[in-house]
Amino acid sequence: MPGQVSQMFEQALDAVKGWFHLSALDKSAKLNNDLLTSATVVPAGRVAVLDDVGEFILNRAAGATLTTRETAMPIFLWNGSDHPDVYNDGTSPTTATVHWYGISPTGVMSGLVATGGYELQTTEFNTALTYLVNQPLTASNLGVLTNAGITQFGTWICGICSSHVQGDNQVTGTVQTAAPGSPVGLNAHGVAVLTFWTYFLPGS
């Protein structure tokens, strides 16, 4: 329904292995202003890249200023554009009334870089597809992970499917995981997630 806000854990990125450490590879940058001020939210867990001015964009294929589309480094967003530590302009989502003018934050987001060696879980994947361990992953133009239409050494690849871990120990049976060893399952919040290792193979 309009005006309703989702829970932060319903669209999220969680690190299973490889985070946090002072030497862990991450990146902070501003979200492209068109995306930041758009009515469409950019949730945590999406795959972003940097454009030519060093701002996060989602659509690597259509970024007008992105000169290296198929070699752009995948970055998995840790927070979403609607998180109050990213953007808070004081505009009501219900009435569009501006109640205050935010001075801070400035739209800076952070993400984990695909070459950083992580095992991650994201809510942002194409749930209509079936995933298998060791399958490569790419991202749609909206930053949603998918295994559809991948050609090795041709497609921009940003991850490899792992197997589901860290489910809700109070849930039993096949509700928790689709199948033994499946990359997809319910996390401790009861939300469907895809577990994968970060990886980067440029497209051609």
C-alpha cells in the first residue's frame, strides 16, 4: 500500500564470511542524484557500479557516461537509498509535503567490492528462477541478481552461487530451504535470500 515502509531486513545484504575487518575491501560513494531523488527506491543488496564521475549507478548497460560498461567493477550495496543514513530530505511519502530540509546525510552509500572475497546473502535476486551451487551470476539493469542468459567469457559475471546457510533454526522441513544444498533459502528473518561468493569476470 502507498505510504507503507518495508522493514530494513526485508531488502538487505548480509555477509556470511569475509566481513568485517579493517582490511576488507569496500567502497563508499554518492548514489547518482537521479536515483537518489527518484520515487523508486534503490534497496540494499542490489549490484551497483561506479559511473565516470565516481557515483553509484545500477544500470551498467545504460549509464550514459559509463565508458567501460562490461569491465565495470560490481559493488554490492550495503545500505539502501531510503535508509536515513543515506538520504533524508524531510518529504512525506504519504502527502509529498516537505516537513524539513535535510542538511545531512548527503546520499553517500557503501558497498562490498566483488573482488574482496566474500560469501554474501542478498534478498535482491530473481526469485522466479532456480539456482544451483557453482552457477555464475550476473545482474539485471536494476541490479537484481540472476542466472539467466549467462555465457562464460561473454556475460558480465559478478558472483558464483554457494549453498544456503544461517537459516531460522525454529523453522523445520522444506520451508527453510528449497532443497538440500540449494543456494536459496529463508534467513533468520524468514526472508528468501540467495547465498553466493563474490566474483568478477568482465563481459566482452
